[in-house]
Amino acid sequence: MRPFVYNALPGRVIFGNGTHSQLPDEVKKLGCSKALILTTPQQTKEGDNARALLNGLAVGVSNSAVMHTPVDVTESAVELATKLGADCLVAIGGGSTIGLGKAIALRTDLPQIVVPTTYAGSEATPIIGQTENGHKTTQKTLKVLPEVILYDVSLTLTLPPKMVVTSGLNAIAHAVEALYSTDSNPMIDSLAEQGISSIARSLPTIIASPEDLEARSDALFGAWACGTCLGAVGMALHHKLCHTLGGSFNLPHSETHTVVLPHAIAYNAPYASQAISAIAKALGVNDTGKSAAQAIFDLAQSLGAPVSLQELGMREEDLDRAADIAASNPYPNPAPLEREKLRKLLGDAWAGKRPE
Ligand code: NAD
């Protein structure tokens, strides 16, 4: 018998192609009529399209979302929501835009409809990270969990190929760590395996044929599955390292996940054999002699994604400090967290070494 605890999260999920046309109905279903639309400067067109679609049900568009959810940006957006009398939020974009929606919801309790256009998975989690005075803090509260997730494959067609790959590997990282999480459970294991295989098989097809709707749909489904894993169970070494590298060394989010993941898997492999074999199976390599860590490294490299922290602009002289931070606060992880081993992991990731 495998005893477990599973906390299901509330939320409505709509998945399909062209589904953003359902936005007006979803706003009405929430009992709302004054949506504030959120996006980034780069996705202004999507924000304006949503406003046109919502017609009289939208009171404004804010394209102020930026990386790391800075508190000053949130405060201006809360002011705008109050001034416009908004009664709900519609966030269209990746983790940065969804982060802004969550930050506003945290302060106002406004219900959120999110339309994710990357594979980062924030839409499915009760987690929010915010930055103030250069310091990023994370909290977990149901107040930030979006009420409705509206996945529309057509809105992911514009995601640039490089980001398709790094964002896809960002999603796979959630499922990998869910499989060896201390609070893993059969429900999430199953979603994690589906998520890994959906994304791993669809990325090469998307890179070869960016317009392939089936592959884009497979990847987006995988993103939902992996995001659900992130929202449901605790993460470990890989997420801690990426948080440290992003927060303290300002490295880009999905690219950092892409570089670190093979090394985190290799570090944990001797202590999580069942999970690692499930990951290898989901990647389709368990009978090939290739390890799960090598398969992830090869997938990233073959699709042109970065494989070294050096490429992302990290300085070699910062590796010791990164190892100190990563070893400082203990957290659950299959393999013991030893400072020298973590330093070696970071050195290998910095150099872009293929795991042995
Ligand atoms: P992002 O949201 O920062 O997007 C990167 C850029 O790509 C932006 O300019 C965006 O407008 C653009 N973009 C997004 N989708 C596009 C599309 N379909 N077509 C064209 N351009 C598009 O990137 P991200 O990786 O999705 O999110 C990263 C952020 O999300 C980080 O701050 C991270 O901490 C956060 N995050 C939070 C959670 C959580 O659970 N709280 C989970 C994952 C990520």
C-alpha cells in the first residue's frame, strides 16, 4: 500500500482551439461585467483583441506586466483597477502577466480568468512570487489561484521557437520534481508522466513545423498537466537552484530551467530510482541506454536551446556564492544537499557539460 494525501485545487479549465471567443461568456459566468485586461507591452495586440471581443464587458487594458512581478507595477495596476471599478481580471500571456493578475487578486480578491500563452504553468498554482527592492519572495495562498483557465492553442502559435523549447523544458521540470516530491501521489504521478511525454514528443515537431496545430496542442496540454503538478506538490533541488539563479543573479527564467534540469536529475538519480525510471519511460528512452538526464540535455541541445549558464551570462566567479545560497536553507530533496556536490553541479551546468 502506498499511503498518500491529495489536495485537489478548485478551478475551471477550458481547453481547445479558438476558445478565447468564449471570454465574454466566462466573464458573465463569474457574475462580472467590468473586466480589466492584463498583458505585456509585447502582447498589446492580444490585449486589444480581447477588449474588442469583450466589448462592453471590459473597462480597460493594462499592458504593464513585466518579469518578476515588481510590487510597484502591481500597486499602479491595483490603482487602475480601483479607478475603473473593475470586477474581474483577464490575464493574457505567460508567467509574468499571470503573476501580475495574481498579485492584484492577492490585494483585491478580484476573480481571475487567465489565458496562458507560454508553458510556464503559473495559471494552475496557488503560488505567487513578487519582487521588492531587488528581493524576490514567494508565497502560497488560494487567494491567487485563478478561477478560470482558458487555454487557446491558437494564441500559442506566435510563441517564438526558442521560447517554445525553454518554456516546454520549464514545464517538464515541474513534472520531474513532482515525481520525486515528498508529497507525491498517484494522481499527480500520472499527470506528470503524461505531461513529460506530451511535451517531449511535441517540441521537435513544433520546431520542424511551427504551424502544426496538433503538436502545439499536445505541448499546451502538457503544460497544463505539468503546471497542475507544480500547484499540487512540493518542488525540490531543481526549483530551488533556479530560484537562486534567477533571484540572486538575474538569470532568465525558462532558459535557466532548461540548463539546470539535466544536472538536477543526474544529482537526484541515485536516490530516486523509481521516479527517474518513470521520467525515462515518459521520455521514451528507458530501453536505449541513455539516462533521463542525458535525454533532457540532448533534447534541449538538439533543438537549439541554451545548455550552459555561461551562455546565459552567469559569471564563473559567482558559482561559489550560488552554491552557498543553494546549500544554506535545508529543504526536502531525494539526494542529500552537500555544498561541494552542489558546487560541482553548478560548475557542470555553467560549462554546459553533458551529464555522464
Ligand atoms: P513571460 O511571461 O515573462 O514571457 C516572456 C515574453 O514572451 C514576454 O514578453 C511575453 O509577452 C512574451 N510572450 C508570451 N507568450 C507569447 C506568445 N504566445 N507569443 C509571443 N510572445 C509571447 O515568460 P514565462 O516563462 O511564461 O514566465 C516567467 C515568469 O513566470 C517568471 O517570473 C516566473 O517566476 C513566473 N512563474 C511563476 C509560477 C508560479 O506558479 N507562480 C510558475 C511558473 C513561472
